[in-house]
Amino acid sequence: MVEFRYIEWTDYGKLVAELIDRIRSRGQTFDLIIGIARGGIPVAMVIADQLEVQIDFINVKSYTGVAAREKPRIISTLTEDVKGKRVLVVDDLIDEGDTMSTVLSYLKPKKPKSLSTAVLFKKPWSKHEPDYFLEVLDKWVVFPWEHAEVRRLAASSVAGEAKRGRVKHSPPPRR
């Protein structure tokens, strides 16, 4: 059974502010922030705004549902040249690390001066250790812009399990 941690908008703002504080505390500066779509876009936008750094985005698809994955693939690329730039790659979280590894493998041959990574959360089993993160979590994190989507996906997953006879349907208790 998948456990969820729901993040509300007020908490989300505090989390991103804390991540920005961690980035600033190291004194490292960046020329370009790259947000990984979808979840990294809101985080990257706030970081780029607060650090007053140019921003770009890369779109990588890997999740097909709650706890359902496929091999990450880049489906749209950057508009900015990264050559010689100090780049911070931002996502909402790192699960296994495959998405971040895919993006870093794409960027390295383009010869940035430096590549750093920042996420709000990382999973304990992640193969990639981000340069900046807030917390290690083993739950499925549901960000404010995903609440309805996750409810819909979870409901369809339970319905599918019930069809296969893996979930017993019980009527709601009578009052």
C-alpha cells in the first residue's frame, strides 16, 4: 500500500523558501536554473526569481501513474545554451534518481562550467545524491497542484485491483 504525504500551498511556500536559504548559505552562484517539468517547474521558478537567475526548462517523462514508472525520456529540450555556465538543475523530488541522471547525462556533453542539483525531497533509495535538499522521505509526496490528479489515479488503481479480485469491496458502514 502506497503511503502519501500531502503538501498544502502554505507549507509548499515555506519548503521552497527553506531550500533557497540552503542554496544561499553555501555562497554558490548560478547563471542558469533548469527546471525539470512538471514538478520542478514551480520550484525552479521561485528559486530563479529569488536568486535573480535566468531560467529554462526541460521536459522528462517517467511516471505513468501512482507508483507506475517507465524509463525516463526527454520529450522537450532547452532554449538556452549551457556551455560555460554554472547550472542548477531543479526538480520537486528525486525518487530512484533516473530522471535526474537522464538530465545530467544530457547536459554534461554541452559543457556547462558546473552542474548542481536541488530538490525538496529525496527518497532513501535514490541513486543520485542532490547537492541541495530538505528531507529524506519514503512516502509518495503529493504537491498542491497534484491533489485531484492523485485522487483520480488512486481511485482508478483501486478499481483495477478490484476487477482483478485483489481488493475486497465492502459496503460503507450503516449509521
